[in-house]
Amino acid sequence: MKLDPHPENATFSQNNLIEEKILWFPIRNRKRVIHEVERLKSVGIRQLKVGVDCIEFNTKKGMRGYDWLIPLLADSFDLELCFDNFPMKTICGKAPKHWLPEIVEHFIFRHGDHFDNIQLCRQSLDRAKHPGDENIFAEDMVFSATWARYLGKKVCLGKIQPGDFEWISKLVPTRFFAHIDSIEIDNENGDLGSNSAKFYERALQSLFHAKGVDTKIRCCQLTSTNLNLSSTRGIAC
């Protein structure tokens, strides 16, 4: 779904949809960003979910680009930052300088006054890289969520799928979910129909109720919007 190019045609319901979507701003094109900011303001948008591309952050100008973007957006909108975790592989033949926990920490320490909520999106490769006997707290997403909560932010886990049920079940006894405000079930995957998503949602609710977990569960039915003109890759989440 593209954002309406004509602000005068925007309706209240359309504005709600925009505020629920994750927007990926083209940090290498500041004129485009400023144009989009003015357009979003003109249709009455007050809240934004802003995607943080962790691979882009690791490029030469990535950190500087996001350090420019976040204060700019915060002047006009209430922000929630959404981080897409990247697979544990090299980027352009080199290991990334900053992994997910370091990136999350950077935004909280440098821009923490501009947002209260973050979302951490679990990627498919995260599900395969940890055998059952491995320390589950070694996963970047788990460490990042725990650290962000300790630093005073509310945390949502995004892109949760039925294949994550065992992973979640192992985390419940550790009291990890005491640090998590909500989880979002991914309903965008082609093999995850609405009935399956609702069944999975009920299964998680039963598990959480039985274990005394207060974490909220919601289904995600909205796609993200990539505003990037020349992305370095296909944006996840």
C-alpha cells in the first residue's frame, strides 16, 4: 500500500493505517525525507513507526544518517523505533562493526529522549541458528530486548510466527517476558492465513495465562512502507 500522494484525499482511517505501518526512510536522500515529513504532517499524522535498517546502519554513512533522521522526525511526531535483526553473516565481505544489541544501545543512549517504545523483528534465520541445548539468552534479539527494558524502554517482539512457539515456551520459565510489553504475530507470510494466525494467537494466550505472563499479543495485518529510493537490499519486517 502506497501512501496517498494527495494529502487532501487523506481520511481519518487512512491516517490510522499510516501510523500503524513501519516506514523506512531513505536516509541517503535528505530532500526526499524532508518532503515526506512535510507531507505526513500535512495529513495530520502524529505517530510514526520508524524502521531502522541494521545493515544500512553499518555502512559508512549509515550511523550519521540515522543520527540526523531521528531528531528531525521527533520534532513533529511521536516515534516508535523498529529494528530488523540481520542474519549472522558478513556484510560486503566484512563482519559488521555493530550487532543488534549495540545498535539498539546507540539509539537509546543518543536519542532515547525521542522515543519510549521499540520493536525488535525476529528474522527467519534467527530461528535456525540456535540449537536446543544452546543458551537461549545468547540470541541477539533476547539480549537486545532485555537491555532495552533495563534502560527504560517498552519492548515489542515483532515477526513472531508459529515456528517460534518452542522458542517462546523455553523463554517463559526464565521470566524473560516480564521485560516484554507485547509480541506481534506475523500475518504477512504467505503460508500464514488468518485462521492459522488466530489459532496461534489463542495458543499463545493459553500458554501465557497458564504461566502468569502479562505480555500482550496482537496480530499484524499491515505491511511496511519502504520510502527508500535506492536501498542497499530488500528491507525486512
